[in-house]
Amino acid sequence: MAAVAAVTFDVAVIGGGIVGLSTAMEIGRRRPGATIVLIEKEQRWAAHQSGHNSGVIHSGIYYRPGSFKARFCREGNRSMVSFCQQHDIPHEICGKVIVATDASELPQLEALHQRGLDNGLEVRRLTPEEVTEVEPHVRSVGGLQVPSTGIVDYPAVCRAYARIIEAQGGDLRLGTTVVGIRRSAAGYVLETDAGDLEAGFVVNCAGLHSDRVARLAGADPQAQIVPFRGEYFELTPERRHLVRSLVYPVPNPDFPFLGVHFTKMIDGSVHAGPNAVPGLKREGYRKRDVSGRDVLETLRFPGFWRMARANHGEGRKEIARSLSKAAFVRSLQRLIPEVTAEDIVPTHAGVRAQALLRSGQLVDDFLLVHDRQAVHVCNAPSPAATASLEIGRAVADALPDLPSSATMQGVVPS
């Protein structure tokens, strides 16, 4: 029997999260005559990071000035709000406060204030009394107010992106898994569990599996994805009045995560968290979820052990919060002393796809690796949802005249 010829496209995008969808949409907008296929292994869009995040439209205050995160987040904040307005997606620009709960945190609060100004943001310094005016139940020694921060339903954004791609003539394929990639005269052949597809150009937006997909295509992702599970509680309905908007602590500059915080959600609920513990499965949203392959890959990667040694103190605290509700509550009480264990109930967890270098350094910027007729988005954790339209534009910019074996990234591996 003769072999069945692969279906041919100009561009194939792998991954139906918010970055893959925004990228396919932007390519379709710029190239109305191009044939584009978007491949997603799950049966719905935004099944992983995009559907398990806090729903925050970030401002960009935390990120190193000049980095892709800082620029894309600041611009993405505006473009995301505009997109939601144009497509009637519920959202709210509620602002957030970042508070110091101890005098020792004030220098870092001031450094964060300056970073926000350096990033071109509106940031207002608050006295303890002014913090209380904004968030009456928060106790602090000072704070910052960031008015541009908002909240949105990102799965609804993803569904809107998908509708636009379909209207552009894009081929949307849910429930299709890429199992192999090989070079061809035209570009690449993607071997899937639903048949082969050939594409002149491939964009890898596979999130939690982006490093694996890059290697399937013969590219060097320069880092390995290490999953971190973030566990959340939410305030009971009768205690939601304790939080009006978003309340964050001053982040520890020596630890790569922001600390547990309170987030008002677009549905009116208030989430508390997350902690950040190494995940035992790349798609493991429950503590009992374990993948032998994923665990072995992490344990065999020297960068994981170097990162663990450098952050062992904070890491132990995160694990304690995961194992003990009382420890989690004590972290919340630093921000809102009134919160008790009876005021919070468990809710969904998320898994962050964090790229880690062999040196043990977490890649702290978006990482786009360019290879022959391909772009691999190899690090796009938060604030990627906020910046999704900007990341899509950056990838679309790379399609014409793509240089061989070039790399665009915010962190140069050592």
C-alpha cells in the first residue's frame, strides 16, 4: 500500500495555550493567504498554564528594565485591555498594592518603586495609613499602589483568539499530539497520532513540554523545563470582603517567586497563594500526581541541584506551606491578620513551566530560540498571558528572513 502523503501547511504552531493561540492569530493577521495549522494535544484550549493561572493582567513592575518581560508586559497590559474591550471579554482594572510588613522590607520596597518608574509605570508610594484606605484589612509599614494591574478570564481570551483564527481560515486541531518531528525539503514533517503534517515553518509553543518539542526538532533549547506546582486556597464567600483588589508582599529578591498573595478574581472570588514547590509531574495539579519520567529528568539535571542548594531556605518554607495549612495561614496573616484557617478552602493548583539552566540559574526572561525554519518559545511563564499578544508579534516578526541558529533571549546561558 502506498504511503499517505502528509498534509502541507505554510506554518504549523504546536500548543494551544494563550501564547500558541496569539501567535497563530498574529501570523494569520499578517499573512492572510498563508495556510496555518494549530495543533493542541488536549481536547480544549488553555488546558494547562493558561487555564490554571491567577487571571492577573500584570503591570510589569517586577521585571528587569530593558528585558523582554518588562517591555512585553508593559505593552501587553495595554493591548490585552484593548483586546478585551473590543471583544466584550469581562475584565477589571482594579489595581494592586504591594506592601511591606516589616521595616526590614522597606529598602526593597523602594527599589521596587524605582524599578516601576524605570519601566515607565505609574507607581504611587503609600504610607501605612494610605494602604489602609485602599485595603482596610491589610496591615503594613508602607506600600506601593500600581493602578494599571487588572484581572481577566484568560480561558475566555483564548477562546476569542481561537474564534479569530478560525475566521481567518486557520486549521484548528484539538486532540492531536506531536510524537515526532523530522526535517524535510520543505521544512519539517510533524508526526502526530492523527497522521503526518508538513510545514514550511514551525512555531513551538508547547509550554510544559517546549524543551522536549525543541529537541524533537533537532534544536538546542539551552535550558530544561522544571515544573513548579503552585497551590491556592480561596476565601470563603462571607470573607471575600477582606480584599478589594490585589494584595502582594514585597518579594524576596533572592528567591524567584513572588510569595503568597491575595488575588481578586473576575468571578468575584478571592484566591490566596500560590506557594511554589517542585512538581513531580509536568502536568501534575494534585499532590499525588507523579510521573517517573518527569521526576527522573529533573533529578538527573545538574541545574536542579544547583538551584536547590542556592534556594534551600526559602524552598523549605514553600514545602512547609504545602504540607501545613497552618503555615500557609501564617503567611497570609502577615498581610491580613484577620484571616484564620476557617476562612480559606482549597482551590485549583497550577503548574509553572520554568526553564532552568545547567548553572542552576532560572531563566528570568522570555526565551525564544530560533533554528532553521522554526522558532521555539522555550520559557514563557508569568507574565506570558498578559504579554501574549506581544509575544505573538515577536514570533511573527521572526518568520521572514529567519537567520540560521540565531537566538533571541533575555538571559544568555553561562
